[in-house]
Amino acid sequence: MLTFAELADRAPTLTAPITERFVAARLGLLGTIRADGSPRVSPIEVGLFEGGLFVGMMPHSHKRRDVARDPRVCLLTPVADHTDVGGEGKLFGVLEQVTDAARAERILRHHAADGDFDPETIVGSPMFELLITAAAWQRVDGEVWTTTSWNPTDGLRERRLADPMAEMTDV
């Protein structure tokens, strides 16, 4: 599992557009696993700080309970609407709670300054770092779907799909 900075060192062409989307929106869509095994998708604020990608949650939220039970998640960058084909990022991994109180507060205060909210209103809320097991950036270039992906087995990989009825091919 990699921190976001470690992934950026290995795959900068993959992480650069994902970073741009998260910095611009400060939001993502978080996929968690419910107690019954079905998926849950929730909007979530995302922050980049000191080489890590962090999310915070309300202590008693459903997604917090999901993560406490099973930390595996998927985090997607936001898209504006169905015409937004500029790219969609997907990060797969686990959320690890930041247990160092001083570090959690530094992350919270940094995120509050970027997000223009009062950190005192949520002091003590759990903060999590995403540790990444796989990632992808998918976009449309003209009529061609292009996917840049990384995982520990294949490393960095780029594939294209020119015909929607065909298989993707490695570039």
C-alpha cells in the first residue's frame, strides 16, 4: 500500500490529473462496504497534506461505521455532468485512521484553512489517510477512451479503446 506521495513518485502522469480534480473540487465520492456487503457511495471532502490524501468523517456517520468494520474503499474524483469527459480518477485502497492527535489536528487545521470553515466545530472527528492499492485515470481523447492505471503487479499501464465493442489494448 502506498501513500499518495509514493504513488505520485511511481506514476506522476496518473496522479497529476487526479490531484488537479481533488484540489479544484475538494470533494470526492467514497465507496464503502455496508454491514450486509452492499456498496455505499457518499460525497466526502478530500484534502492533500504532507504527501498524504486525507478524508474526515463525522464520528457516528454510516460511512464511519462502514470503515471501522471494513477499511477497503474506492475514492473517485468528481465529474461535472455527463458531458465532462476530461477525466475521472479512481483510487482503491484502505482508510487508516490517523491516531496521532497532533498530526490529526495539523491535517484538520490545514484542511479548514483551504475549505474556509472553523476547525473548532469538528475537533475530534476521525481523520483517515488513504493507503492506495491501485489507481486509474480514465479520459476521452476525441473518440478514444484512454485509461492510465497502476497496481503493484502490473505497475504503470496505459490502454486505449477506439471501438466500444472491442477490448482495450495496451499502448
